[in-house]
Amino acid sequence: AQSVSQHNHHVILSEAASLELGCNYSYGGTVNLFWYVQYPGQHLQLLLKYFSGDPLVKGIKGFEAEFIKSKFSFNLRKPSVQWSDTAEYFCAVNLWEGARTTDKLIFGTGTRLQVFP
Amino acid sequence: DGGITQSPKYLFRKEGQNVTLSCEQNLNHDAMYWYRQDPGQGLRLIYYSQIVNDFQKGDIAEGYSVSREKKESFPLTVTSAQKNPTAFYLCASSIPQGTNYGYTFGSGTRLTVV
């Protein structure tokens, strides 16, 4: 079955450190890729998404992600984290089957990020 | 403002009881989804519906049921057959394929079996 792997389960950083969260998926066909963030006590919201074109995607709050097709990866990066980035981050993939997508997202297990001042 | 409303925010259920979680959206989205979130397991799909009066099982549908009688509403019933119902339940909706495709999530319902 298709799956999404997030190998970093819990990441602890100090403010101003650089961040990279890993995301790998298992599917040989075309995909749409997403990163969602869940701040404490808040609902999930979209950080960024990749459908096609430039594999380097920029999102909100200074986040970016790079799609590397050969590695089946879509890692999330931020050059300098802030205390307010403390949250849980979810990678998700939407699969194309034939001429259309499956219209449902497969999520990874999430990465909990804690940023200390 | 358009969005998804899930109610209640917290729900307590006795073992052996059925309970229904509400999800309403005013985004005019065709597709709606129910996910279950457990620590360390991410979000797992329970049921989804792409059109009124039609729905499909997700990866963990056993012990759950849904209905989609109106475009705006997609209630989830957690039945007594669900062996481990204590979890955080998230409802989402989306427009069909296209460059604007993506989910909008509700704020969730935390169900606890006592």
C-alpha cells in the first residue's frame, strides 16, 4: 500500500537554527505533495503544496520544500526557526491514477517540532 | 467567513454507546472526509464522500458509519463496534481536482470513552 514516511518524530531546536524535516513517499506514479502544520490548540492548516513545475516550492511563514522525484522526497526547510514555529508538521500525498487524482490525501505520522528561545 | 464547523469540541461516551460527531461546511465543497488522529500515527482516513448520497470507506472504517444527505453535512457515527474509539477526529473538505485542490480542516472533536 502507498505510504508516507516522516522519519523525524520529534525535533528540538533553538531559535535561529535551521530546520529540515524529512518526508518520503512510496508510489511510482505522479503525485501532488503537501505540508500541513498544526499549532498547539489550532486546526491543521496548509503550509505549502507542490503540483507541478518548479520543484522548489515556497510557502507561508518562510517555509519551503523541495520535491526530488528520484528520491521520492519532499523535505520541508526553514533557514531560521522561531519559537512560534513550535507545532506538529504533517506531510501528505495525493496520488494520480490514470487521468485523475484519487481525491484523498495520505498523511505521514507527523513530526513534532519544539523551538526553545 | 467560510469554513468547517465540528461539534462538539469534547465528547465523552460510555462503553457500548453509539455517538455522532457533527461536521458542517459552508465552503460549497463537494468532497468531505473524516480522519482519526492518534499520537504517533498521524491522520488515518475513516470515510470520505465525493458527492451527496455517496461515500466510500477509508483505511479504518470498521466500527464507524457516515451519511451524506446534504452537501454541507457529513456526520460520523462511532458505534459500539469500534474497539478503541478514544481519539481526536478531524473533518475536512475539498474542491475537486485543480490547482486550488487541498483540504480545509475543522478544529476537531476529541472523543473519550469512559
